[in-house]
Amino acid sequence: MNNPREIIIAIDAMGGDQAPSAVINGAFLASKKIPKIKFIFFGNKMKITPLLKGKNLLNISEIIHTNQIITNDVKPTEALRKFRKSSMFQAIDSVKSGVSNAIVSGGNTGALMVISTVLMKTISGINRPAIATMFPTKKSETLMLDLGANIDCDEKNILDFAIMGKIFSKAVLGIKKPKIGLLNVGSEILKGSEIVQLAAKRLSKEKNINFYGFIEGNDVPMGIVDVVVTDGFTGNIALKIAEGTSELYTSYLKKTFNNNLYSKFAFIISLPVIRSFWNKVNPGKYNGAMFLGLNGIVVKSHGRSDADGFSNAISVAYDLCINNFNEKIICDIKKVFK
């Protein structure tokens, strides 16, 4: 097998609640498991350089000093107009200009989406980009999109999401014929809004899409389909509920095992089982939401992510690059709309 080509990841070093330390530590973890990866860090050089030295990353890294930081309270349109010298803007521009292969940022989601869309533009045939991420299921993992980029969608947008989800499942996850499900309030054929009904009819007519039909919210964790498509309003709510539920059960477990001496002893005995459980449901393992449909690879890390989570987001970006994801979207779009 041929050695993988070198991939350069642009890193918004100042994006995220624990930046830049969690960002640098995450890059270090990623460098240990990914061959031929290099980084361009955008941010405060005085803060970044010592962290890179401490992790021996200087030999595979470049630092571009920036003075501005886009915080979470900055509006996306303001970020586009007034923060062109920020770590986020410069990192995105690095991908747009072809210097880097992908960008990873834990910063302001709205700003990241707006700046990326304006600089990179959408792939020809795709009207709007979509945010996608993986969900753990009873069987394996399921991809869901859109998770908040598009509050209002039409049937063409839903079709675009299905195409991009199918290609991701094939190219990155290795699923030969991924099943596509459309999230709805019921599985019956007459359920749902007019847009959902129109989208279902269009998906069922596409020969290049293996359309399963409608699925409900409780079908997602069962792993009935490989790709779940929905509008950004519904998808974002589903994502936040899943994240909140994970945090709730983690809190329950901690309180239960700290009740008394017996429960603490039970914790020690059951530690291997708990670790196995946590490895399956840990939100950090699924960190790295992809902005699909742009002329460039953009991955959003959770703002609260630690080093492990940021490392996983870098891995997502690397996988999209190494599997030529955007090129495959372009090829499949031509098949559908020829």
C-alpha cells in the first residue's frame, strides 16, 4: 500500500474555551497517531511557541501570528467585516488559498460558517453547506446532518444533505450502500410537513440514493440507518438533547458511586466495565462537526473540548482530506443532476 500523502492542517489556535493549551495538546495527540501530518497554527505567537516547544511540535509546525480573536459574543457578519486579521479568518483563508488542506477551529460556530462560506463558496450544485457529525448507536455509528447551519430548508437542500451524507459514509466509513433516513415526527407515509413530504418523494426517485424512508427520533440511537438527514433547526435540537443526556447520565453515575463507602468500592470493582461504556458514549470521541458542501475542508471542534476531543476533530479533518471527500461530492453531484 502506498504511503499517505502529507496533509497540512490549519489550526485556529485561539478558538475554544481552553485555547491555546487544549488546542496544542490535541495537535500533539493527533501527531502521534496520524502519519505525515503538519500544522500551521494561527494565533498569538508568544503564547503558542512555548506550548509547541513543550510538546516537540516545532519541527512539524509553522506559526502565523495574529492579533485578533473572534470570541463567542461576536456576530458572524461582524466577524466577517471587522476580524479579517483574526486567527480564525486567517486559518480559513489558508485553506482557501491552497496553503493548507483543512482547517480545525473550536471558536465561534456562526462566524466559522459565515467566513468559510464567503471565502470558499459552496461546491457547484450544492446550494447550502451543512453541519454533520457522528452519533453513537446500538449497532455502530450514524451520521446526521444538518445540525444547525440551515434553519429553513427546502427539498433541494435535503437532497443535497443526503448526497453528502452518502458520500461521507462510503468514502470515510467504508459503507458500500449507506441507508439514508429522513427524520420525521412519524414513520407513516402521510406524516410530516409539506417540505418533509416533498423531500421524501424526491429522495425516493433518486437511483443513486438508497432511501430507507422516514425515521423517528428514537430510531437514531438504534442505528436503523447509516445517515440521518433533517433541517438544521431539528438537527440542532437533537444534537443538544443528545449532549445534555450524555452529561446527565455521567452526573448520575458520579453521584451514585460517591454515595457511600460501599458504592465507592463497587466503582473500583466495575471500573473496567465503566471504561468500556465511556469509550462508546464519550462525547469527545465524536467531537469534530464537519461543514460539508464547501470548496474546502472545515471542521468545528466543540468549544469546551479538551485535548482528546480536539485531537479527534483533527482526525476527522485528516480523514476527509486523505479520502478526497470534496472531489467525490463533486463527482456524485454530476451523476444526480446530469
